[in-house]
Amino acid sequence: MIRRVAILLLAVTSLAGCGPRGGGSIGREHTMSARSTTGFETHRIEVAGREYPVAVWVPPGYDDRHAWPAILFLHGKGECGDDGVFHTTVGLGRHIRAHPEWFPAIVVMPQIPVGSRWEGPALDLALASLELAAREVRIDPRRVVLTGLSLGGFGTWKLGGRCPQRFCALVPICGGGDPGDADRLATLPIWCFHGDADPVIPVERSREMVAAVRAAGGNVRYTELPGVGHNAWDAAYGDAEVIRWMLAQRRQPATPDRSPTQP
């Protein structure tokens, strides 16, 4: 069920150590006054003076007696728009509809306009969307997975490199990134997918990132799909093992400094 929610306006503030460049308020949001449903809901959020739709999946059986894992999903170029729905029908959302029992998690799906990329204000939107969802439902901040396909695969590498402390794992699909981010990405478990016959984004883009993160000491699992073109996402999101892996990840607490106290 898709609901458009526009009841209460609240300010969105700096995002817990990894907010918009320059800090400060990034916008305003439309949000619910009470939780009453599960399934897909469409919210609206304003970031840097522009309004965007955000779809949120709330699993059947949700209750607020415990915190839930979350998945932040970044869609591809073909799903850009302003309808708040289409980007939930391709990739992860398609498989949520087919197998809702696989997804005992909160799934957050912001949508960016046609012609946009997952960079700059769009990454602020992604983080603000998580904050919006966290005010509506209980999310375990140690169990937030970042994933995306194609254009969103690039965004996954980029946002993961910018804010590794916000996520417990990354699943970039048929994208690419900046090998210069490898040291920060190496702090996260990553499972990357790409088809070796991709005519849109060369498979070398994923190979390059996987090699860079591994060289930096990172834990990267790489699945290269033989004979598969650009659509590597259905193989990834349609595999129950992949979803179980995503939801099993948990960010470890920071190791305390055990160095001797200085006099």
C-alpha cells in the first residue's frame, strides 16, 4: 500500500557527524504523526530548498518494542523522477513485493529527479531520508546497510566512502567509484555484484574498486556474473542468501583507546 503522507513539518538538522557539507539545517520534511500501517509509504522531504519523495518499507509485524535493521537503497538512472513510486518497482523494491518475508527490516528509498546523480545534495537527501525514517520507526543505528544499482551503485561507493561510520555494510551493484576512497571503504564489509557482459557500465569499474579496497585491507566479497549484462541487480536482490547476509551485518563498537595514561 502506498500512502502519501503530509501532516506535520519538522526541521531536519545536521546528521550525526556525517551531515551535509557545511553543517546546519538542510531542510524540512513532511512526516506522520503516528504509526498505523506497514508496507510501502511515500513521504516528502525538503533538502536545500527542494522537495523530494522518499518511499519507506515497514515490514509486516513491525512493532516498536525493539530496534530494526535498515536498508538504504539508491535507485538507478531509469528510476529518477518525482512520483515516489516507480523507483520501488525496480531492483530491491521489486523483490520486497515478491518476498516480503525476506525483509524484516525498514527499507528507505529516496528518489532523485531526472538528470540528477547520487552526489552532492542527493547524498544529503539519502542521509536525511534515514533520519526521517528513524523518527517514524525504531531503527538500530548499528545495522544500517547501504546498497544501490547502476547510478545508485556509484552512489553506494561514494556515500560509503564519505560516511563509512553510518553503515554496517555496503552492497554496490554494477557501479563504480573512486579508488581514493579505499582506505575508508576498507572499514566496512562489502559484497559487490557486476555482470561481466555489462554494455552500460564496464565490469572493470567494479573490479577496480574491489582491487583497491582489498589492497587497503578491506573485506570485499565480489560476485561477477558470467554472461550477464547491465541487470545484475535481480540476481543479487533475488537471492535470499544475499538478503540474509545484508541483515546479519552489524557495526562493531569502536575499540577503546587502551594506551597508557600520560602523566
